[in-house]
Amino acid sequence: MWKLRDKYSISGIGQTAFTKASGRTVLDLASEACKAAAEDAGMALDEIDGIISFHFNDSIPAMAVASNLGIPAVMHAVDYTAGGNGANLIMLAATAAIEAGLARNVLCYRAMNGRSGFRLGGGREFSAQGITQYTAPFGWITYPQAMAMWVRRHIVKYGTTAEQLGQVAITFRENAGRNEAAMQRAPITMDDYLASRMIVEPFRMLDICLESDGACAVLITGKDRARDLRQKPVYITGGAYGGGPSQGDDLFDAIRWPDHSQNYAAYIADDLWGSAGLKPEDVDVAEIYDCFTYSVLMQLEGLGFCRPGEGGPFVQEGHLARNGRLPTNTHGGLLSEAYIHGTNHVLEAVRQLRGTAGARQIADAEIALTTAGAMTCGSAMLLRN
Amino acid sequence: MNTPAYNKPLPAPDPDSAPFWEGTRAHELRLQRCDDCGTHRYPAGPHCPSCRSTRATWIKSSGRGKVYSWIVVVHPVPKEVYHQDVPYAVALIDLAEGVRIASNIVGCDPRAITADMPVEVVFDAVTADVTLPKFKPA
Ligand SMILES: [Zn+2]
């Protein structure tokens, strides 16, 4: 279990605009977000000595950002090979690096031209080597195709309905209407959802997240340093990374996963709540990884906000709305704000806990949950102000 | 008449998987069975995940199983490769030997597939070198 409760703070946040065609290099996007995170904290870039990122060979290495920004003494420039599972993982890794003395002040970022450049949703390498030889030859290639196999089991086992999945998309779009940075802000109705075209059954277009060009970054520092900086500290009070048995040979492969009606969340729940000494009822605002509508249901169930199979009814009862029991994805999420692989969820949680979320502020938010992951492995944090 | 060249992903056999793909060419669905604990495994691999043994024997599967989960691809990706195939079904099938395999369900309307539907293997020689195991209602 992660043991660094409240010892580290997210002390700065930065982001670029989220667009379909940035016309810029990924290095430019990453550097802008990182520089903005340091400036937000009021920390000189010369004081940064760690940079951590995650990607799928669709970005640029952390050392490139350090070089481009002229950071003089980089002790810990590290890249994780990760997808949706990585957004909180790299931030927990930053706390571990600082605790171990490998760095003092660490920038964590995700940057990509996810729409105009390499499109993760468009399919993987076409040569079927390694584990892919058991999947791609059957026309099973894209992530929407991978994840449709999961939601099908949830439907078979629990009778989850299209309207329940649709309510996830509708709720987050409503939230995006209050977020000027969001890529999709026009409200959608249940009729719009049900009429959106089938991509891979059971998924419609509106079950699937956006593709975005952009970058997000956070600055992680020790708590004492945080108190001297410009912003109200947001403490990392809990965290967990992991999954179950048979996580697969890569992020697509879940052939040996025991039960596709539940994902990684069920396996990290005890560690997550235990590391913070908190329980689901303590969470004031949640930013839950929503690459697809279904992943929200499985995380709500796995983390204990409702019982297994009750995610659909939980959403239908309105609990995720801003006036509901668990205001969720107040920025619009991956479905409506942007797909920055879950790092944008952390930025939103920090704004909520600082009280600077403007039109989308949840009153008196003190504890926030962030998650990242949809399938066999993932990461989550509990943050507090 | 010329048939267009097969343009879909083809498996690249490696030292772990070569016996599997040799098997499908001979119209046999072969699985590794651990010599030490008897557990079958798929996909092919050098270790038994149950007991970590490296000793295994390739056996011929019954080729029978039931549908665990399935999807119906409606939007083809890439479009130029799959546009004539949609809608097509990809399924995870639980074989009688206790392993799960990903494949296509053929020989029925993709919308008629149901959970636990019994299926059996059929072999589709997609090129001179590669035969894919697919499944039809049993
Ligand atoms: Zn064994």
C-alpha cells in the first residue's frame, strides 16, 4: 500500500488549449503545459529536477522537455509505457521518487497530437506479432472494439441498458457546457444519444471519448515546499495502482481476464481507501476515467460507490450530476472536455479543491477522487485541500 | 479470374506460437497442456501460469465451446480493409478445455449471437500459408 499520506502536494497545474489540429509539435505542447504548471506554482524552472511522462510512443520523452526548457540539473527524467492506466500512476511515482531522494520537485505531463497525429482509437500496428497474432487477424483491432467486449459482459450479467450508458454521456456533456476549455459543449438529449450511430455494438458514437491534441501537466512537491508556493496546496492523501490476475500481455489483451463485467477498480479499492483512511461517502467530487461510458459504471462499482451491477441504476438516479450525491467529471471528462488520457481529470480535481473551478465549482469540495484506467490495470488518487 | 490479395492482419508465428499455427493449417485446434499440472493454456506461452512449469505437450482441442462475450463491428477500421465485411462478429469463446480464445463467429446472423451459445471450430484458409480458426453455431 502507498504510505505517503499528505506528505506531497500538487502545487501547480498547466495545460494547453485542447484542439483537433494543434499545428504544433508535441514537444511544443508538452513544454507549454510544463512551463505553465511551474509558473502557476510560482516556482522557477531551475528548481525542477524531475520530469515524468507516460505514452505509447505517441509523444516525446521527458528528457526532451527538460532539454527544451533548459532545466539545468535533471535527476529523474523518466517515461512510463502506459495508456489510460498511467495518469495517476506517474504522479504516485513522483511522490516515490521524491521520498527516495531521486528528485525534489517533479513535473508530470501527458502530451500528444491525439487527433491530428497518431490516433490511438484508429487501430494499432497492423502486423500481428506477439499477443496481437491472437486478436488482430480476426478484425479485432481498435480500442473501441476491445472495450465493447467488456460492456457486453456487464449487459449480459446485469441487464445494463443503453439509456443507463447514455446518461453518463449526457451528464458529462452538461458539465462541459460550463467549461470554456471543453471541446464539446453543446447539450445532448437521450434521443441524440440513442440516435448516434453504432460503431461497434454495443457502443454508439456517443459512448466513445474524444480525440484531442493537447497537453496537461502538474507540479508535485513536498508539503512544506508547497506551503511557500503561490497556490493553495492540494495534498495527495491516498493512492493506488494495480489490477487483477492475468492483466494480459499488453493493454489491449484481456483474453485471460477472469470476469469482464468488472475492471481493475475492484482490485485496487481496498488499497486506495486504506491508504487515505477514507471511504466512498467522504468524496465530494469525482473525476472518473471515461474513455467509454461503461468504464464509469465499472469504477463506481469496483470502488464501492454502489454494489456490483448497480452502476447503471446509480447513474440513472442522477447521482453523477453536479447536484447529485457524487458530482462526477465536472469538466466534461474524456467524453466531452478532451482526451488527455486522464491527466485532465487531475487538473480539474485540483481546481475544485482550490475553489477556482468557476461556473462549475462544487461548493465546499474538500475531498476529490481521480481515477485512470478502464480495463485490467489502473490507478487512482484521493486528493484533499 | 484474379482474387484480390488478402490485405488483413496475418499472424506472425514465433517459437511459442508456431505449433498453434501449424495446427490450424492441418485443421486442428491445438492447445498446450502442462505436463506437470495438466492445465491447458492459451494464448501459447513458455510457462504454465498455474504452476510455472515449462514442460508442456500440444494436444488437439475438441474445438467445442460456448460464447463468453461478443461484439458486432459496424464501423470498419481501416475502412478500405473491412468495408465489405461489416457487420461482423468477434467473440471470446470458452473452450471445453477451460481456456478462452478470441475469434470470429461465422455462419449465422451476428445479431443472433447469444451468451453461452454453443459453437464449434471451422477452419478458414485465408492465404496459402495461414489458416485461421473460426467458430460457427454448433
Ligand atoms: Zn502447470
